[in-house]
Amino acid sequence: MTRRSFHLLLMSLLAVATAGVMGKERFVVIVNKSNRFDALPRAKLRYLFLRKVSRWPWGAEVYPINLKNAGDARREFTSGVLNTTEQELAAYWIDQRMVRGVLPPVEAASPQAAKALVAANPGAIAWIPSANLDDTVKVLRVE
Amino acid sequence: MALRPAFERIGLSPPRRRCHLRFRAFERILSALLLAFCAGAQEPSSPPAPSAQDTQSVAGGSLAQPPVDFAGYASFRRVAPQGGSNAANEFSASIFATGTLGRFRLHSEWNLSNATEYDSEGINLVHPRRDLSVKLDSATLTYNVRDWLQFAAGFEFVPTYWRAHRYQSVTLTVQDPVTDQSVFPTAFKGGLVKGDKYLEFGGFSYQLYGGVGQQTVYRPDGTGTFLARDPIMGGKFVFHAPCGHWLDACDVGIHLARVFLPGGHVNNLYGGEARLEKGRVGFLSEFAHAYMGVPNGGPAYNRQGFYVQGAYRLARTVWVVARFDRANLDSRFDGPNDIRRRLLGLVFRPVPDLSLKFEANQYPGPTFIANPDFGSLPVPISVAASPLPGHPHHYGVSMSIVYFWHRP
């Protein structure tokens, strides 16, 4: 193999690795360690965070937790999982408060706060930036 | 890790000697970059220590919500017909109080308005005056057994789509459709069983209700209106169709109800609704039909109507909306009872809590008749007669400002 072809090979590997990281979501969905799910499809996550589903199958109440001031990760979560925009999401919660009396999720001030809430509440579910993950909570694979 | 051994293991020729050193350096840089990316993708960084603010916000680790949540909105609406002599202004404010205790939830709405309302909403808390009404619009206690099985009792709106979502902070138009409150009764006191079931793709919602309905109707002698209260039972089923990537929402519903009148007569009602959303585009439509039995022995007649509303989000905070309404509120007579209205509006929502709306309306009719069947505001929002020969369509404008708030 020539030097040029070797460079091409390495550059291709680098491109693949870069694409893998760029395509990877900046957030992870976390639940309490007692949660029986290992993975959930996006559609069901959407129902949980929009409070259309209020209980887990085993009866525990669902407590969705949103993250305040999370910038790009929040935008990515809102569009990628909730399939909406921040503006439309705010309008959705206005509608839900008036029509159903359902309040929006609690907002944690930081990923550490979100993790602490999830670790302390069996029915809690939250999302945090991938970089803030640790072993106090369980990661829910997004399908 | 050097790439060179792996290189040799798979049988590739090593690079030429004369560039060996430079190539090794390049190899190392690329290897380091690859390792860095792989490490970044797979390994979480060690968590930083929580800040003082975090410690405060998670004190106790409780997610309990406040025992009572208060929210509300204040709105001003102005509707001006052609010529402006019949302009109507309405100031309205609602407070929503919601309390949750375990599986129980109490949700209520209290409304204050200065408009002379002919609508059938709510229970007046003080004797209504021409320029003031204070009402309990709804109050429902719900017990949640499962999401798909909930029992509720209290004073509730008949669940047509517009009734359920009629709030000025939510609607894209200033005016309600003509069919709103005209065909189905407005509200009822009683009980309901309801629920939602969402699957991975799609789902359904239902409501079965019964009780005493209320609706504003004409007096038989033509001397005005009164609030008729008659037993009602009905049901509504909404199918949330699985629409994959084609649509963001696709809800189709059917609604049946029966009102039991004195003397064994009945009003049979049915209706349907459709709501579609895709990106910037939204579509909403409802129709309603009622076969009206007449208690005093007169001939039965039909009431029916529909509206078709389309909306497009021009920018992040601006929508344009268009709607066509048509209703015939008494099939025994033509003319004034056949109402058609076209509406084109613009909604500016600089922040989610604040809405500014402007509308232009085209409505048929040279005169305005105060008709309570035509909607919740007085002249001329929903008050119009069909055009008589030789009379052109008339035009009007409407605007509203709505502010939503909540505590805590």
C-alpha cells in the first residue's frame, strides 16, 4: 500500500470516528436504579416527558425532570425526543395547565441536581448531558 | 498504541524508509486523535462536585408538587364590524386552581368578564349584570385508577374540541367558531369516565359522560333566551393515528350525545373532529349535527355546522391562520339561520405567555341580530345574517391581547 492510500485509510477511519461522535446525542436519559426498563423507544419517552402517561407499568408514579439552562443539549432533547421546539413546548404546557390541570415537569437547576432527584425517587426520569453521567443512576437506552 | 504492527498483521507493506520518521509522527497524531474521539464517545467524565445551588434545589430529594397550583390569563378582545358602530370590547380574566392529592386531582376555573355574555358557560356566582359576570366555569374532581380509567365528577364542559381548548391563550383566533355552543350543549353537571392509552405508535382517548346539560335557547314565544337544563349523556372517542414520520399529530374523533327533553322528546347529536400537524402547518376541523326534537309538538328540525381552520407558522413567533365557518341553526328556515364566515388572522407570540392577535372577517349580512346561538361574545362576532339579494358581504376586524401567568 502506498503512503497516499495509507493516509486515505487513516483519514477515512478518522472521519468515521468523528461522525460517530458528532452523531452521538449530547444527552442521556436516566432513571432510578430500581427502574425495570433498560430501553425505551423515543415515542414512549415523549409520552413520559409530556405527562401523557402518569404511571410506570408497575404502578410507580412517573416524575419527569427537565433541565434548566442546558443550552444545546436541551434543544437537542426537545427536538430529538419531544419532537417540538421550546416555544411550542411552552405553549403545550399552557394548554395542559388549563385543560387538564397538568403541570410541566420539575426543572432541575443542574445535571447534578437532576441525578440526585432521580437517585432519590423510584419513579423519576430525567435527561442530562452525556458528560455528566455517573453510576448513581441508570441509563435508559433510547431506541 | 502504534498502528504499524496492526498494519503489518493484515499484510500491508510498510511505508517507504525515506519518509519513515515523518510518517511515524503523522501516524501517532492520528492515533492519538482516534483514541481521543473513542474515549470521548465511550467514557463519561468524572462528575463535578455539586454547587451550593444544587444542594439547595435537591434538599430532601423530593419531587412533590405544591398542593395547589394557580394559573390564569387576562385577555382583552375588541371586535369591530364594518362601520364600527357595533364594536364590542371584552375584558376577561380566568383563574385556574388545581390541587393534587395522591390519585385525586381537583381542577377548577373561575372567570370574570365585563361582556354581556349570552353563552352558557359556567355557574354564576353573583347575579349577572349587563357589564359583569363572575362565574365558576368548571370544577372537576378526578380519580386516576389508571391512565386509561379515570372517574370524574363535577361541573364540566361538553367535550367538543373547541370547548376543551377554547382559551384565548391557546386558540389562534380571537373569535370562536359559530358552531361552538350552538349545536352541542355547553356544559354539564354530572359524572364521566375517561382515559387515554398511548402505544408506541398511536393510541386513543375516550370520554363517557352523563348528567344535566345546559345550553342557552330561545324562548318559544320569541321574547329572549333562557338557560335550558336537560339530562344529557354522551361519549367521545379520539383515535391518535400512528402517522410515523409523515405527520407530527393525526387525531380523529367522533362524538355522540343525546339530550332528553320533557315529554319524552330527545335531541340526538353527533359530531366529529380532525387535527393534523406537520412541522409549521396545522389543520383543525370540527363538524356537529343535531336532530332537535321539539317538546311543544312543533316539527323537529336539524342544526348543523362545521369549521375548517388552517394555520402556518411564518416565523418562530408568528402564525397566520385562516378559518371558514358555516352553520345552519334551524333547518326549517333559510336566510338568517344559514351563517357563513371567513376569517384571516395573524398571531404574534413574542413569548409563550403573551399573545397578540389580529383578524379580518368577512361575514354575510347587512344587519346584526343579537342571537345567543352564535357564540360567546355579543355583536358582531358571531352575529350575522345571510346576505339578502343586493347586499354585499360585510367586513370586520378583531384583535386581542392575552397574557398567561402561573404561580408558583
